[in-house]
Amino acid sequence: MLMVAAYVGYPISIYPILSKYYKGLALGSVAFGIIAGVFIIIGVIILLLLLTLSDEFARVGTLDVSHFQMLGGLLREGRNLVNHVATTLAFVLAIWLIMKGFNRVEQDSVPN
């Protein structure tokens, strides 16, 4: 959960500075930071579901292994996609918006 605080906290901490110049970019970066945090929470929930599935598998035994293997594989792949693709993409977009805003501020402050 520390990652959630970092992924959400960074755009929120930059928001007051960037919103003075470009409110839309600042708000977009906060939104994408929150989306990244939600994806991390979804990844944690999927891990908890995987633990529940493995507990159920241990309780039932080896009667019907194929269903448990298929569900476990789907949960693992879903978690990998959420954490490695969706979270990264959302946070990269948040940082990109922040950098775009600061680049615009820098360009606007340079005299012609």
C-alpha cells in the first residue's frame, strides 16, 4: 500500500504548483495517478484471490486439478497485466502530463 501512496501522492504534491499555470494538465496528472493507485489495489485484490484459490485447492485435494490450474493461471496473468501494463501506463501518463506542463511553463518564461 506504500506504492499507492507514492503513485497517488506525487501528482497530488505537484498539483498546487502546476495548477497555477495549467490547471487541466495538473488535474489530468492527478487523475492518472489515482488510476494507477486503483490498479495497484486491484493487483493486491487479485493476489488475495489467488491465495484463497490455493487454500481451496489444498482443502479439496487432487480431485479436479484442471479447474484450479486454469483459474490460478488466469488470476496470475490478470495480475501481471494489471500491475505491469495498466499501472505503468497510467503512471507514465501522469508523469508525462506533469513534464509537459513544466516544459510549457519553461517555454513561456523564456523571453523572445
